[in-house]
Amino acid sequence: MKTSNHIQFAWLSVLLLMVFPCLSLADETGGISTTPTSIEMGAQYDGINLKVKGTVPAGSDVILHLTGAVRDLHLRQKGKVGGLLWMNVGTVTLTNVPNVSLIDTSRPFSELGGVASPFRLESLRNVIKIEQDTKAEQIDIPHELFLLKKHERLYNEAEKGVHLGPVEGSISSFSAELAIPSALAPGEYQVEAIAIKDGAVVGKYATTVRAELIGFPKWLSKLAFEKSLLYGILATVIAVFAGLAIGLVFQSKGAH
Amino acid sequence: MSLTMNLYLPIAGNSVNCLAIFGLGGIVGLLSGIFGVGGGFLMTPLLIMMGIPPTVAASSDSNQIVGASTSGTLAHFRLGNVDIKMGFLLLIGGIAGGTVGVQIIKILRQLGNADFLISITYVLMLGFVGGYMFLESLQAMRKSSQGRHTAPSSKKESVYARMVRTMPFQTDFKRSGIRISALMPLVLGTLVGILAAIMGVGGGFIMVPVMVYMLRMPMHVVVGTSLFQILFTCINVTVMQATQNHTVDFVLALLLLLGSALGTQVGAKLGKKLGGEQLKILLASLVLIVMFKMLFDLLVQPDILLAYMGGH
């Protein structure tokens, strides 16, 4: 009995030794990093170009994906009333919606084959849950959501924006720039590089990027959310005084 | 050296071009100064078009109207165009009407037809008010250019005029040069408040014609008094929105305010140069343009069939 246990352990060890080099190889052949490593949203923030670089197994193509936390969305659905007027006809509640989804590739999706499909924007259809007002007309909600998010530049699916570097041994480098929109919400975002070779995923490498308010926007946001009454009164008082000041400036000008 | 004109707004969660916002404030302020309307029905949709979330656009607009109407009220006060007594009575009515209007909206939403009714009310109100003002002013301008004078005393007293004359609590409104029942501005203020709450706007563009045609106030006093009343309405909205929904972007409001306060001052002076009938016809044209834009939006299929909650 003991002998058979030893044999099983020996086999397991051999298997692990066979697998382990592959795992370590994956670590050695792939990686990802961003510049900057965090997104600082100060008064001058107007979106940035996030530089992403890394390495993948030689000969791989790369799909780059930046995604944010999921949230629930309550939206209004527009439809035709009386066959004539377009107006709000109901509400739609969407759950599990990533607030950001930016995708880019080293090669057109059509050339990457079916293995790339789960990484496309359209694959979100399988993730997002929809609760539609039953009275409203049935429309392609995910399609309309994609249009809405693309309009805000929070969703984007680009191709050929990832540049592959020369092969060095068993690895090749890649680099890309992701256009981070100004409408990005503070929070943590995951940047993932998916390496695809010969119709299969051969590696996934991820890093996180934190977007955070700094300086005046941080102070103002804190005041608005944590001391909202004071913020509201301050906003009103400053507006009144600014209006009075401008009025007085005009009075003195008018006096001459 | 490149100087960026973009500024990040943490409450709106987006960055804006300072010059564009300043210019937008200036144009709307100009209209506000000339006509005594808050301009929310123009500003909010334009802010949404610039990428500001609808709820933040509407609340921040209220915040900037506080400043713009302070500046405008001051300018009109110096010109002797603010009837404070009338303004307060309209305001009390407006607040009561607004409270009733919010409840009506709740009931309509439960019945499921709220948005349809709001849209139709909006277009019909704008069309009626704008059309009536336009035609009436056109007739008055034609008459004055033809030099025809009709003595008001020769006209038969209308039922409305008789009703107004016989109402209790007759009060002198010296600034407006009229004597009417104090109940009139209270009742009319309430009705405008109800409509404004249903339509989700400040109500300046309804209040101005009401003051002109139903309270028979002179046009220049109407403008000053309307701005005075709007000031208090918007103070209330700003504090409420800041505390309950956290949707007031003060920086956005201040940028808009700088433009609009300047615009209001210019508008008040420009309005003084224009005759009462000219002012009415210009306001009527503005109201009709907004009505046609709304009608267009109702008739043409939108590019995206989903929209965020809030806004108009």
C-alpha cells in the first residue's frame, strides 16, 4: 500500500516537473506594463494615451483589452409612439456592464479566427443582463448600449493598433497606445494582453492601472460627496457674490 | 508653448473646453438679460451635447443661473425694473406649484404616460405662448407704425378684466404701475410652478408671458421681476440637488456664470434699447425656435435608442 503511494507521488512529481517548466516559461516569455502606471486626474486631465508594452511568445498575435469594474445602469428607452413621435417609452436596467472596454489588436479580428471572438466587444452580450420594460418595443439593447458607450469613447474596438517587435529567441515584444477618455471614472482598471498563436490562446498577461483624482478635483469631489450641504450653500453663496461682483464692475464702468 | 484650455470637472466626470463653456454661458446670459428667462431650456441640452451627464447639466445650470440672475436682477434693479412685492408673491405661488407639480409627475409616471404627456405639453405650451406673443406683438408693431391709436377705454371690458377687478385683496404694485388682487400672482405663480415642475424647467419662458398678458405688467418690469424670482427658485434647486443627488458641478457652474453674468449685463443694456414690442417679438421667436427644435427631435429617429436618466 505504502509502495503504491510512493509510486503515485513519484508520478505526480514527474508530471509537476514536466508542467512547471512550462509555467515558468510562460512567466519568462510574457509580461505587460503600462506608462504611466497610474492615471492621475488633476485639473488639467483631458484623457491620456496609455502606453502599453510587453512580451509574448514569439510568433503570437496580441489582443489588448482595458476593462473597468462592472456596474448596473438604468437607462431610458426611446421608441415611436402613435407611429409618429419618438420619445421615452420605458426604462431598461442593465447589470454586469463594464464601465470601460477598450480593445485593440495586432491583426484584424477576421484574420485571428474564432479564438479571438470571446475578446471582442460583441462578447459582452453574453455577460450583460437585461431587464426591459415589458410594455416597450423590443430592440437590440446591447447594440444600443455599445453605441451609447462608443459615443462617450468608453467602449472602443480598434484593430492593428498593437505593434509587434522583432522576435528575440522565444519571445517578441509588443507596444500600443490606448486612448483613455476624459470621461473615465476613478477606479481600478485591468489591462490584459492575450497572446494568440496558431488559432489558440498561448498566454494571458495582465496588469492593473489605477485612475485617481488628485489636487483640486479630489478636494472638490470630497467636499461635494462628504459635506454636501456645505458644498451646496458654498456653491450658491459664491454664485451670488460672483454675480454681484460682475454687476458692480459693470456699474462702475457705466458710471464713466 | 501650448496652453491647454481644458479643465477636468470631477462631479461631471469629464473635461471641458473652458472657452466653449464661457462662450455658451455668454450667449445664454445675453438672452437671459434681454428677455428675463433663466435660459435653462437652452443651456441644459447644449451642455449634454458637450458630454456633461444630463443630471449634472441641469443642476449645474441652476447653480449658474443663481449668479446670472443676481447680476441681472442688480442691473434691472438699478434701472427700476424689479417689482419686489410682485416677485415674492409669484415666488410663493411658484414654490407651492412646484411641489404640487412634482406629485403630479409621480402619479403620471405610475400611470405610465408621463413622458408622452410631458413632451406634448412642452410643444403645445411653447407653440401657444410663442405663437400668441409673436402675433400679438406683430399686430401692435403694425398699428404703431400706421399711427393708429385705439383708446383702451373705448373697448368693452372683458370678462377676465372684470373678474380681476372684482377679486378680493386688491393691492397696489407701484413698480409695475398696476392695482390687482394679491391672489392673482399667487394663483398664476402656482400654475406656472406646476407646469414648470411637469416640464422640468425653471419656467421663465412661461412666467414672462403670464406677467405680460395676465398681470398686465410693463415688459421691462417683467424682465427684472422674472430674474428676481428665478434667483430664489434656483437657490432652492441648487442646494437641494447638491445635498440629495450630488449633481452640482460648481466649477462648471462658475465657468458658465462668468460668461453668462457678462452676457446678462450686456443683455440688460441691449434690452433697454429695444422697445417692449420688439422684445416680445424676439422672445416669441426664440420660444418658437425651441418649439420647432423639440418637434424635430420628436419626429426624427434618434441615433441611439438608449439614453441616461435625467435631463429633459
